[in-house]
Amino acid sequence: MKNKTNKLTRREFIKDLLHKLLLLLLGSFVFTRLFKSAQAGYVWQIDPKKCVKCGRCATACVINPSAVKCVHEFETCGYCNLCFGYFQPGAAHLTADAENQLCPTGALQRRFVEEPFFEYTVNEALCIGCGKCVQGCNLFGNGSLFLQVRHDLCKNCNECSIARVCPGNAFVRIPARKAYLKNE
Ligand code: SF4
Ligand code: SF4
Ligand code: SF4
């Protein structure tokens, strides 16, 4: 009789253990799904006010070239002839010759509009997100050039590898519907 009771107890014990294990697995599955769906509506973005233009956006992204690109806000641009985002400091001539340009890839392009105004546009296919032009524009210009994560390229990694090394803590999670942050 005692033996039978022991056997039942052991069976009950194993059943109980399996039941708890199943609940634990279900719980972690539901938690993971909830966590993922909470994250799904959010994307990584750079707060331009916090960015210190360190250059790591060009090298620390998991994709190459980086998902970070320079964007240009035309409303705040001065259309300057002497653009500190475009020209090397102390450039000998204000021309589009490669030796006068600050951008290492020729991604920032200059077009004459009318005396004395020039328009600057970013060729994103060439931009590596190094932030050199951004630094120049922010030091002496209007700050119309700034870095942003391009969501058509970004993998929306759970942990952004640039955010981990960003010295300005400039990477933030924002609702996907907002998508971009202005330099204001
Ligand atoms: S890593 Fe941070 S501080 Fe450096 S350029 Fe990118 S956003 Fe700016
Ligand atoms: S200087 Fe760097 S951030 Fe600016 S357009 Fe060129 S590659 Fe992009
Ligand atoms: S989330 Fe990933 S792909 Fe997007 S900018 Fe960061 S490291 Fe690059």
C-alpha cells in the first residue's frame, strides 16, 4: 500500500513538474512576443543636438556603408558660397575641384543657383555618414546638415552597435511613424 502511494506521489510530482515547465515555456514565449511587438513600432534615430560628430557612425554600423547618412534641411541652409560643410578649411579656391572638398567621397554636391547663392545636396549612395560636413556646417554655418539613420537601410538591430559606442548618447528609440529628428 505504502509502495503504491509512493508511486502515485512520484507520478503526481513528475506531472506537476512538467506542468510547471510547460507554463514557464509558454510564459517566456508570450513575453518574447509581447516584447517584440512593443519594440516593433520603434526605430533607432540620432538626436542631432546630442551628436558630437565623432565619425563612429561611419565605422560602427553592422552594414557597410553605414545606414547613417547626412541629410540636408534646405529651409535652414544659407546657400552660402563659402560653405564650411563643403570646403576644406583654408581651401585655395572655392571651386568643386576634389582637392577643395571636405567630403571624402564627393557625396556633397554643389550647384550654382544665382549670384551669390549655391545649393548643396547629398548623394546618399556615396555618403558614408562620416559627419565631416556636419561638423563644418555646425561650427560656422546654420547647422542645416546633420546625420540621420535611414530606415530603408537600417536593420533596426535590437541593440544598435553604433549606439553602444556613441560618445554623445545621441541614439534614441523613437516611434516609427515619427522616423526623423530635426536639428532644432
Ligand atoms: S556615434 Fe554618436 S556622436 Fe558619433 S557621429 Fe554618430 S551619432 Fe554623432
Ligand atoms: S562628409 Fe561624410 S557625412 Fe558628409 S556627405 Fe560626405 S560622406 Fe556624408
Ligand atoms: S540599428 Fe543596426 S543597421 Fe541600424 S544604424 Fe544601428 S547598427 Fe546600423
